[in-house]
Amino acid sequence: MNIEKVTITDKLRLNITERRKDKGLSSYALSEITGHSKFWLQNIESGKTKMIKKADLISIYKNLMDDCCYDDLIDYIESLLNQQVGSHPKQWYELINISDDFSEEYNHTMLISKLHDYLCKDIYDLLAQKIYDMPVNQAQAALTSIQSFYNSVYTNPELTLALINIPIYGVNPLSVEENELAMNDILAMGAKYNDLVVKNNSIEMIKNWHERDKQQVIQNKKAIQEVCKTFNNLLSLIASMSNAPEPPVRSILDTFYTSVVFPINNICPGALSNEFLSEGYIDTGSDFVNLISACNDWFYDHEEEYDLQFVNKRINSETYSAALRFLKTVQKVPERIQTAENDLQ
């Protein structure tokens, strides 16, 4: 068992006390049951003892919740502490108590909408006003803090989200003593991580990552522009097949996936609905039309990001409509029998 200690919070202290009393045990009795001197638990409940070994904490709850299986016991303790206690690794989000404002919201689009409202409206407006009212030296410090936050999100978003889950709002804004203690705690933690910045040469690493990302953006633009050109060529080819005795719809579809759908999804994961990512979804010409429409919408939505303004003008609305009109006449997409490379040449 890991002998690492955890901080005894007031929430944990009160929970132990309440459960012990409900169990009809004295602090002396529970201390002895868990193999300690009779004042051991009393010091924990009074706040005199600040840290406790994980093994000892688990031992306390084994006796207070003896009808509970081990895994449920660990989950319960971790929900009180919001930190790892058991030996089985957990993700950061499993140790955060979800707010009532979001706990019943399972629509991902709605969650992203709420995120947008917080970041682009509430948080931005609040911070901008606070910093606007600051003298220059404070504004410089505030922007340095925001820059540090950005760098933290950029390099390690999971640790950053765990950090900002700390409820600073619990500090009484009217208590000078509480504010001073909280500020000292936070600045001390900051000093610890500033040492890691120096040790790991993090600023230089971030500069290198940004340069890498810039190069990746350039490569992605070029790749998407080529994908868009292929998209337009394929639509022109489809539009010309209306009088073909045996139009190669299957091979065009295969090429459409390998040259349009998959490249878009590789560069921008989640850009297209999951149902479109499986070739088995396309059973009829109308299904193919839906796929083309989704890709076309994506190109136009990202015209500026990938500099597609002139590329998209290569195909006119008449050709686009003719291609979709033809596909709607295809009752069943044939099985794969050939490739489309020769058709494109």
C-alpha cells in the first residue's frame, strides 16, 4: 500500500466524526480498533493532526462502513477528498464533483455552447473590466498571470483544468487573514512550479511547439486546398456520368473517401459526423448526396481558415447541382469492383 499522506480537510474531519457517532463508537475505541493510541483519532477530529496516511484513512472507513465493498469505499473517500486514495489510477475528471448546473446535461453541443458563453462572455467581460480598472503595474501582473494560464492550457490542459477547479471563491473576501493565508498558499505553489519551468526549460519548449504548430498550419492549409480541388474534380466527374451506360459510382465513392473524407477527418477530427466515416453508411445515391453536402458545407464554413475562397470557385453551382441530381437517381451503390484513379486522369 502506498504510504503517501493526504491533507485532512474539514469536510473529511466532520464526515469521520458524524459516521463514528452514528456507529456508536467513541474516538478512543476507533483509535484502538485501527491500531493506534487512544488520542490518535481525537487529534484528527479536533484538527490538531493535519495529515494522515492513506492506509490509515482507509482503515478508519473500513470500520465505519463495514457493509461497503472495498472499491465503493475508496470511491466514497475519493469523493470527499477529490484526490486519489486507492491504488487504481483515476483520471482527473473522475475526481471532480460535477456541478449541479451540468450534471444532468448530456448533450455535448449544449455543453460546448455553455463553455462558449463562459469563456467569450462571462469570464472575458469580468476579467477585462477588472484589469481595465487596475493601475499599470497590476495590469502587467494580471496579463502575466493570464499568459501563464494560456501556456498551461497549451502544454497540459488536464492539469490546468484540475487546478482551476480549486474553489478560490471559498475564501471570505472580507477576511484579511483568510486572504493572506490563501495568497501565500497559492504563491508558494506557484514558486514550486516556477522551479519546474526552469528545470524543464519550458519557455523554450513552448516557443518550439508554437513554431511546430505554425508549420503544421501551413501544411494543413496546403493539404485541405488539394482536398478541395479533388472534391471539385470528383463532382465534375460525377456530373458528366449522367449518360454513361455503367457509371463507376462505386469507384468514385471509394476515391471520395480516401481523397476527401479521410483527409478532412485526419486534419480536423470530428469535422464530419461519425456516420459518414464508415463507407458502409453509403448504400444509395441519396446517401452519397448527404455526404457530399456535408463536405461542401465544411469547405464553405472553413473558407477563411484554409484559404479556400478561390479554390471553391473552380466549381459552379450548375455542376454541383448536376452531380447531386445524377446521384439521386442511383438506387443502389454497387459493390466495390474497381478504382477511380483512371477516371480522374
